[in-house]
Amino acid sequence: MKISSLIISLLIVGVLNGQDSLTIDEAIQSAINHNYGVLISKNTVDIGKINNNWANAGAVPVISATANKTIGVSNIQQQLNSGSTIDKTGATNQNLNTGVGISWKVFDGFKMFATKKRLEELERNGEYAFRKSVDETLFDVVSQFYNIVKLNEQLKATNEQIQLYEDRLKIADMKYNIGSGAKYELLQAKVDLNEQRSNALNIQNSIQLAKVTLSNLIGKKPDTAYKVADTIILHSIPDISTVENKIESKNPDVLLANSNLAILLQTKREINAGRLPTVTLNGNYNFLRTSNGAGLTLSNQNYGPSASIGVAVPIFNGGLIRKQSSVEDILIKNQNLTIEQLKSTLQTSVLNAFINYQNALNLVAFERSNLALASENIFIALQRFKMLNITSIELRTVQISYIDAENRLFNALYQAKLAEAEIALLTGDISGL
């Protein structure tokens, strides 16, 4: 059994040595550059930048050129006052009408300025949505990355336990062969060893699944082989007042909610602009030429500039503007309530994250101390088992206690890292982990 386990271990080590190492910084950078959701969100930002211009706001003149040529054939029969007549079959006539026109709405109740500010806010809104998408993706990356680290630690600890269980099996087999041990102890040792080997296989499977998920998050092929660090390193976090201040200024959800409010305010300004008159300047340069094969006028040509100014004053539209403005007031009110609700939710999340972080730190310190005791205890128990001072059941209980202590420590470290990442997510600093 030892030889087969050694071969499996060597194969695993060989595979790992052939894999590239992946750090958390590399995983974060890869997600920023290659995650599909992040890339789609980045394209949305580009759309906002393109749309943010004075032309979309309606503040620039519109220049257009037109040309129209008509050719026709007519049969003409005319009786003139002079007594003469014109009778012609198949007379051709041609009309050419070309021109260049310009139309410029120089005043629209300041709607164009409100529209431009709304477009600017929409661009910022897209940037905040992009930051939100990036931060949430990076939180998933951090969570999955350190889940793999935790699983690697559990696998390492389980492999160490397998060695101890193999030693226990060897001793139980020796005791049974010399007649000082019961067969049930030998069988139980084999069952417990197989259970640990099964646990190792399950952990390896979980690691592979977690790596596939992480590969998808960072834009790598699902079958990409890599190894990650085997240690969870915790960083200090800022105090709660600093975190709350950062949320106000850097949290993407807060920035996005405030941006949505600003968009609604500019939309209301656009609606109210409909109450004011509009002034439009128009200019044209036209060329008109007509030629006829028969008739009084055989040729006619006109060309030259023209200009006009138009003023439109709204008088009555069924109270539409007032109704639209009232609806916008309700939307603004709701958005203010949404912002207050969001802030309350974030405060709750911050407090919960701090409680979880502190509790996880306490558990880490406690479980590290407890693991040291369990490690010493399992060494003593194994020696006593060799000297026939305790039964295999008592040794098994000590071994289970040691495994449980290891798992509690790894889970506490992982929970502390998740709480740390959640605080960084709330403050917009997740990329710095």
C-alpha cells in the first residue's frame, strides 16, 4: 500500500511541477483583461463616450445638400391671346433643382445644455457600471482563488493524515499477526485509511472544479493547468469609520445610484425646456433651371441665397409637459429613497463583514493553538498505541480530532479572507488584494 501511495504522490508532484504558477495578482490582472463580462462592460463605456457629444445634444447646425432632376415628354396644345396656336407632339421638358440648406436651432429653452449634461452623466454612469462589474468579478476571482488555496491545504493535511493512518494500519497488522491485536482493529484501520484516501480524491476533484471555475473568471481555457499558492495571507483592514467614508466616495453602487439621480434631474430640465420658445435660423442657396421643348417659356434659370428665422412658442399641449414633469418628480423621489436604502444596506454589510472578520481572526488564533495541542496529542497517542496502552478506537478518536482541528483552521482562514475581500469590495479597493 505504501508503494502505491508513493507512486500516486510522485505522479501528483510531477503534474504540479509541470504546471505554471498563478498568483492572486496575475489572476486579478487576467480577469481585468480577459473576463468576458468585464470586456462587454468596457464596450458599454466606449458607447457612452461616443454618444457624449454636442451633435446628440442638438446644439450643432444641420447642413444638407439636395439635387433633383426631372425629364418629361409632353404633347402641347395651346391657344394664345394673339390668336396663334401651339400644337406640338413629343415636346421634352427638363427641370434641375439643386441647393444647400442649413438649419440651426439656436435656442430651445436650454434643452440642449441639459441634454449634454445628461449625456456626460450617462458616460460617467457607464464607467461606474464598469467599475461595479470589475469589482464583482474580482471578488469572485479572490473567493475562488483562495478556495483553491484552502482546498490545497486540506489536501496536503489529508495526505499527511494518510501517512499516519498507514502507520496505524501497519501497527494493527503487526499486532494482529503476533496475536496481541484483534482483527476488528485491523479491519477498522483499513476502513479508516480508505476513508482518508476517499477524502483526498474528493478534495482533488473539488480543486479541479474550482480551477475550471477560476479559469472561466480570468478568461483562460477551462482545461488550463496551473498551481496556486498554498498559504492564505491575511492583510490588515482599515477601521470602520475609514471604510464608511470610502463607501461614500468610492463604492460603485453608491456612485452609480447618485449618477442615476443626476440623470433624472437633467431629464427633468429637458422636459421643462418644452415650456419655453425655440428659435431656429435657416439658410439656403438654391439653383433652379427649367427647359421646355415648346411653349411660351423655353428656358428659365433662378439661383441665389435665402435666409429665414423661425420662432415657435408653445401655447397648449394638453398639459403633457406638466404630467411628464410630475412623473419625473416621483422618479427622483424614488431614486433618493433608493440611495438611502442602499446606504443602509451597505452599512449593514460593512458591520457584518467586520464581525465576520474579527470572529474569523479569533477562530484562527484559537484553532492554531488547538492544532498544536492536537498535533502533540496525536503523536503521544500513536506512541501509546504502539506500546498497546490504548485501543485503535481511542487512537482513531484522536486522529479525527486532529483532522477536525485542521479543517476548522483552514475554514477560519478562508472566512477571514472572504470578509477581508468583502470589505475591499465595499470600499472599491478589491483590485488591491
